[in-house]
Amino acid sequence: MKGVIFRCLEELVIETKGMDLWEQLLEQHCPTDRVYISAQSYPDEELVALATSVSKALNLNMPETLKAFGTYLFSFLAKKHTSIVKEFHSFEQLILSIDKVIHSEVQKLYDEPNLPMIDATVVDSETIKLIYNSPRQLCFCAEGLIYGCAQHFNESVDIQQTTCSHHGDSMCTFIIKHG
Amino acid sequence: MQNYYKAYMREKQARDELEELLEEKTSKLYALNVELEKKIELLERQQVAVVQSEKMATLGTLSAGVAHEINNPLAYLTCNIDTLAVYSKDINEFLSLTSNYIDEKVSRDEFFERFHKLQQATDIAELIEDLSDISEDCKEGCDRISLIVKNLLDFAKPKADSSIEFEASEIITHATQLLENKLKLLQLDIDCEKNLLLKGSKPNLTQVLINTLVNAAQSCAEARNADSSFRGHIQISAFKSDKMVVIKIKDNGTGLEEADANRVFDPFYTTKPLGEGTGMGLAVVYGIISNHLGTVSISNNPDSGVTLSLELPLAF
């Protein structure tokens, strides 16, 4: 997993629970003197261990934690890459461009980013069907990112997950009602 | 604690700024890389165009010889067709007389009388034998023309799927067939091992041999111009060496000046008089061989002439 994701988690934990907790988490789950750098890759297990401990500290279950993290991650990334986000004028336009525009921009910046496969299609003017497929199975985080995106565009969304890889489906499907 | 937090925030700010700088540089590098890839693609396209135009130039060089090669069978084809036209008149007369006799339009006596007259004018046994010879000759002439045209087309027309496996002997045969007219005054010896598999563009590697053989033939022609008793000799040998196929083309022509030996693979460098040769022959050879991950070298022989050595990876 790319360091930018760890950096976002670091910022979220320090902002909400303080530096002490972050230091404890680093000591508990990471090699000594670990410093995260956005462009660098780090083991996925490290993120899972950190997120698990964060969910305990926040008294949330893992899906809720990942959802909250995804929401925060969107604003974190939007703040870092304002020029990319500025290209989009609506929630729908951005969601439909994840695979073709956003992921291609990520590929320009990071070496081997191992991006998930995202396929978003318009069902009707208020509904988008989004398919998420990744061996990392971070669909809850993806859901959080969608919430974060809706917040960014001041839209209210209702997300129903109709299939999920955690329940034996081959991929995760989200039906997003927005407006 | 407050101070530690401030220190952390400053360090974080530094990380953010450095990362922003890194991303900016990475983006620029990416854009430059895309630009570079486009230029490489353009260069590759131009390389293909140079090879193709060199092929056309070679075709120009070959045209007189090829025309002569086509003209020979064409001459006896024309002659045979003229003979067939005469025979066709004779056969028509025999057939028409026989048909009239079968239809009882002529009597038996009249039929035999006219048949004997025709027989006196035309020897049937000779006609039958001649017809068979003529048809064989025509077939052979058409086959020769068809082979020349096929060789020309194989050489000149770029194929879509140009990377194939083939034996080294195939391109040697192909090149020497196309140059048959240019090489006929020379002694040509070919010694090619069997099962020397190459992988790549067959027309382009044929082009390599044609360019090399044209140079060798011209070098021998120059030597003959200087000494009428000179007998030109070209030896082509192909053999396996480790995991490479080595093809050597050795001639006993005029050889190279030391200064030219270092420059013969330079584009537009020619030792031929102004207006003769494109100066791209060996540059194209170098380009094609490099594209096939091979090497090419040229050196003067101890006695006379040069040896051009090609080394190409053996296909497994």
C-alpha cells in the first residue's frame, strides 16, 4: 500500500486522538523509526494492523472505521491534489472518472500503485452503479471515499452494497443514489 | 508537549512540501517520458521507412537484371506461343476433317485423300512430341517468371506479421535468386549448415544479404575492370557458434581503404562515385541487424577483398 494512505491515517489519528496514540500504534505494529512517505510502498499488513487498533481506540467496528477513514481520505487527497479535483464539476462526473482519469493520474505519480478495478456506470440521472474489485478487499474504504466525494460536492448520497467480496461474491457492487 | 506537537507539525509540513516537490518532478518526468516514447515511436517508424526506401533503391539496382531474367523465359514463351498458333491451324484442319468425316459430310475416300495430304504437310508424330515439349517449356518459363515475381514481392512488400522463424538458408537462397543476374559472372559458393533457425523479419534479413552481396559483386566488378583476367569469387558460409548464427560473406574484390572501414556503416557514407549508391546500404544492414539483436562487422581479407560477418541470435 502506498505511503500516502498511511499518511492520511496518521493525520486522522493525530487530529482525533493525538500524537501519543499514533506513536503507540507505530511502536506496536511497525518497524522501529518508521516514517511514511507518500510515494513509497509499505506492507498491506501494516495498514490492516494499524486500522484494527484504530477501530478499537475509536470503539468502532472495522467496516465503520474504514468507512470513516475513506471519508477522511477523500478530503485528504483532494487537499493534496487540488488541480485534479478541480477538473470535476460534479459528484457524478468524478465518480465516473475514477478509473480513466484519477487512476491514470495516480499511475503517473506512483510506481506500481496496485490500484483497484473500478467500473462506474450511470443507471439514471440519480443513480450510479459502481463495481469495486481488489484483492485487498477494502470495499468499506471505497464506500467511505464515495461519502467523502459527496461531501466535497455538497451532495447527499445513499449507498446500497448489493454484492460484497467478503460474502463470497466475486466483486463488490454499490448502488449510489445521489442528488 | 505543546512544543513537541509544534515540532511534529513542522516536520510534517516539511514532508508535505518535499512530497509536493517530488510529485511535481515526477509529473514532469512522466510528461518527458511520454514525449520520449513518442519520439522513439517516430524514430522506429522512420527506421522502417528508411529500410523500405532502401529496398526500393535496391529494387532499382536489381531492375535491369530482373528484367533480363524475366525476358529470357518471356522470349521462348513468345516463340512457343507463335509455334502453337501455327500448330493450332494444323490441328484445326485435322480435327475439322475428322469431324466432317464422322458427320458423314465427306466420303471415306475423300477423307483419306485429304488426310494424307495434311500428313504430308505436317508430321503428326513430330507435332505430338513438339506439343508436349512446348507445354513443358511454357510451364517452366511461367514458373521461372512466377518465382522471380514472388521473390520480388516477398522482398518489396512489408508483411503485417513480420516476425517469424525461418532457416538461414532460406534468406540466402532468396537473396541469391534475386541477384542471379548480378552474380552470374562470379563464382558463388554457398556453404550453409542445416537447421540454423533465425527469428525476425525475413524480408529485412534478405535485404541485409542483398545489400551485402551487391557490394561484394560491385567490388569484384571493379577488380575485373582493373584486370581482365580477374575471376570474381564470393563465398557465403553460415554456421552455428554458441547460441548465435554466423553468416559470413567473403569476396575477393578490391577491398576497403582503412579510412573507409571505420565509416561504411555510417548513413549516407558511400565509396561509390557521385550519383551511384545511396550511401544507406550498409547503414540499413547495421540497423536491421541491431533490431534483430545481432552484430555486424567488416574487415579486409589478408589476400584480397573483404569479409562481412553477421551474428544473429539462434531461435530455439
